[in-house]
Amino acid sequence: NAGVMQNPRHLVRRRGQEARLRCSPMKGHSHVYWYRQLPEEGLKFMVYLQKENIIDESGMPKERFSAEFPKEGPSILRIQQVVRGDSAAYFCASSPDGNSNQPQHFGDGTRLSIL
Amino acid sequence: AQKITQTQPGMFVQEKEAVTLDCTYDTSDPSYGLFWYKQPSSGEMIFLIYQGSYDQQNATEGRYSLNFQKARKSANLVISASQLGDSAMYFCAMRWGTGRRALTFGSGTRLQVQP
């Protein structure tokens, strides 16, 4: 049973370009969460999605960031016109449902570097 | 406001000894879940153990156990018989209530196991 798959593992972009981060949840999981981790810090919640719906985007910056989880295919976190401050590790997690006692299983993350 | 605190930035332990990593939290919600994750130097996030606020017994998973003291609002992780492979960052995380699904993470504790 494959775990949460994120790609790419590393992504380098120049300022002003777009970054697209992909996440395929574990088989049978329909809830996806995106987190951002700055160096030497804990993870910070960004957005929570179910298939075709954004449930909670309270942690996502209002500008330049968007997320989707289409009916078919992976969840995508999109960052437009990237800036140096977007450099971070971005983690995706999934769970089978929204129950509070279900752990979220994480992917290996995408390390985004902005030149 | 909900908050989770890890006061130990770094800890050292001798191989084969036990170590306790501290975690305190603050919430007025009676329903919540507490999670511990391990992040080795390779960067992935590994789920270790879960404790629900209504659970009567402390959670255990192999060498990991959770010392849950509800009145003190603490959920310390105990690792018994430390191994060199336990060297990593450890994050305490919390999810509270029935509406919010996102995890809130502490700042982490870096554990180094010495031979």
C-alpha cells in the first residue's frame, strides 16, 4: 500500500516563476492537507481539501497561493510569482476521513528553493 | 487560544537509556487529539503515537509511550531503550474540536542519541 506521494522532491525556481507541487494521497484517503515548514521550525497548516472542495484555507496566504484536489488526479499546490520567502519544505498529508483520532500520514515533502 | 509548546530545543540521551520529550498544550475544547511525529535528517514525517482527550489509558506503541496528564495539559513522549536511529527531530501536534481538522505543531525537540 503506497504511502503519500509528493513530487518533485526538490524544486528550484527563479523569482517571479510559478511553482507547482503535487500530492497523491494514500489509497483510500480522500482528505488532503498541505503544510509548510521553514528551517528549524514546526509545520504550519496551509489548506485542507476533500475531493473537489476546499474545506479550510485559513492558513494559506491570500495572494499567489492556490490549491486544488480534482476528482481525478493529485492535489496541486500552486504558487505564482514566487519570492525568496517562499523557500521552504512543503508537506502534504492525507487521512481516510476527518475524524480527530485518525493520524495524518505525510509524504516526504517538496523542498522549494527560490533563486 | 489553542497553543502547543515544546520547551526543549535539544536533548541528549545515551544509547539504551530512556528519554522523555516534553509537550504542553492549551485549549478550552474538551475534545482533542494529540500526536507525535518523528522527522529524521532525511526530512520525512513519521507518525509515532496518538492520544485522544477522552482516552482513559496512556497510549503505547512499541518503545514509544505517551505520558498523558490531562489536568496538567501535558502529553510527554517517552522513548525507552534509545537507539542510534532515534536521533531526529520530534514534533508534538494537536488537533482540537470536531470542526477543525488541521494539526497545530510545536516547535520540535532535536534528540541526539549517543553511543
